[in-house]
Amino acid sequence: MTISFDNALGLHPQALALRERRGEVLASNLANSETPEYKARDLDFSSVLRKEMNVGNKGLNRTHNAHFQTSNTLLGGEVKYRIPNQASLDGNTVEAHIEQTKHAENSVQYQASLTFLNGKFSGLMTAIRGE
């Protein structure tokens, strides 16, 4: 009997990759907090997840070998610009305190995704050992 890691792990690997990408975007915002005309950006994790779940429910199937392989990845998230509460005079929209908060929040969620994946792998190892 083979184990399908896609079925066993669910969306957790894709969620982890999306959290990593969001962390890079937020770190870029913090690194450019003093750059004139830099616009703060972010990924909306929940909208990307919602979109991915809707695509998964439509049941797109490959009916011929010549068809393109569909991708069930969450990395197709669009990076959007954040609207600042108070933009600076030089046109920079990065607000350091908000970016730091978003980065810390994303780090906690990244760690939670790792914990979920660890639980999934532990369950698989238990099943493989027959315990």
C-alpha cells in the first residue's frame, strides 16, 4: 500500500510555503522603511486559501496526457499594496510598527504550520510502525 503525501498532509505544506513568502514580503517592507516612494506590500493569506479551496472543489481533471498538469499550490497569491494610516512626506507607505506586528504574527502562524506538519508526520510514522 502506498502513502499519498498530498492526501496525508493536506494544505499544510502549501500554507507553510505561503507563510514563508509572506515573511519575505514583510521583511522587504521593513528593509525599505527609509526608501523614498517605496510602497508597503502584503499577501492576503485567507483570500488565497479561500480561492485555492474553491478551485479544489471544482474537480479539474487531466483527461489526456497532453493536457497541462494543474497545480494545487497556494503560491499564486497576489502581492497587494497596503494602504497606510499615515503616509510619510517622501511617499513611503511603510509603517514600521505595523510591519513589525504583521511580521511577528506571520512568524507565529509559520510556527503553527510547522507544528501541524509535525503532527501529520508523527501520525504517519505511527501508522507505518503499526503502533
